[in-house]
Amino acid sequence: MTRSTVFTPFDIVEGDRKKGVVLLADHARRDLPDEYGSLGLPASEFDRHIAYDIGVETVTRELAAALDVPAVLAGFSRLLIDPNRGEDDPTMIRQLYDGTVVPGNYPIAREERERRLDRFYRPYHDAVGAMIASVAHASGKAPLILSVHSFTPAMQGFVRPWHVGVLWDRDDRVARPLIDMLAEDKSLVVGDNEPYDGALRGDTMFRHAIVNGYAHALIEIRQDLIADRAGALAWAERLAPIVDAIDRRPDIHQVKMFGSRTGPV
């Protein structure tokens, strides 16, 4: 974890916007502004998955470089506020996460919740929306959006068997070929809406892709596979030709409204 009095809530990785692809990383960083200290937690907690998605920043940057496409990375720890939640989601600012009580989040006043929304959450989503709009304008077509995440190998005593999972709601234009192409490697256990369900109202994919009819998917890579740079590079290299192939499919850059399993869009 790093702390700074000058804090940027997002980071932009530049690429060729005419290609029509945007990469996102909601949980790339574990940083906090200096004024929040460590939220009352020992430093060791910021090495855990509760603070960020381990390995995702490197995977996302390397994948963006390999494809020459732009990316937007959140610059703050999910313990401060989780950008992959709707503004009305009670888990947006966690007070308890995987057995850890977060003292700096409990109790939290309404004014502090709004402050974190205004200073971190909303600027990140504004940057995501601006990037997607810029890519759509530069490419002259609806963009493909891929959100990169990672998951812990075990949660609450359950050992997760998947190496990678693909999360989606109703629009399977990216998810289905992504699952199929990953599964061609017989050494991989590929999850379909595992270890989480991709239908989460108000999350990043809902907010920026589903409501706009843009083709998208969220990929989850098991953290032990990308915890070091070599593993992260290997996964970026694995994903690059797959994403490139999906990008070339005829229906990917069309606006299509599939709706959501969470209710009306």
C-alpha cells in the first residue's frame, strides 16, 4: 500500500482508441489517501484480497500493451469504497470483509459516505464513461468492454477449483466465445459465472455496458496464478489473441439490448 496527499482516483493507460476496445480494472490498486491512514488496519491486511485484486494491475497493463488498446484502472483500495458496486449497495463500503473488521469504516456517517462517493467512486466512473465515449467516437462503433478481476483460491473454507471464470448477465456475445476459447486449453478449469454471478445490478458492467447495449464480459483469474509478474505476463499473453479474435466477430461492435436478470434496465 502507498499513501499520498496528492491522490488520483484513476489511472489511464493509453492505446489506439480506434480499435474499439476498452479494458477496465476496478480493483487494481490498494492505495489510500494519506488522510485515511490505514483505516485502522495493520499493513498485512493490504496484502490480502480484501484490499485489491492481486495481480490485476499487471495483467491489465500488459494486456492493454499487447492489444494496443486503452484501459482505465481505479487508483484506490476497495476497502475505501468499492467501485464495482451500485451507489445503493450496502457492501460498497465494507465494515466487515472475509473475517476482518475495518475500523475506519465503522461507524460511517452519511456525510463521509458521500465524500468518498464524490472524491473517489464518481471520478473513477466518470473516467470510465469518458473513455468508453471517446473510444466509441474514435472507432465509429460500439466498443467491446472487458473488465479484469481476480479471485482468492479459497473463501470461507471452500477451495475454488477454477483457474479462471467469466462473469456475464444476459449478453453472451463476449462471454460465450471467451469461455469456449479458454476451455480449449484442457489444463484449465473454466468457470461460467463462477466464482460469482455476473448479474449484479449497478456494478460497473451494468452501469457502462448493459444499459448501453455494449458487448462485454468480466474475467476473473485465480490470484495465485497471477500473484507474481511472470504469472501475470503469461495470462496477458494467453488472453491477448483471444480478445483480439472476439473483437473481430461481426456482432461485437453493434448496440444490442439484452436486458438484465436483475430486473428492468
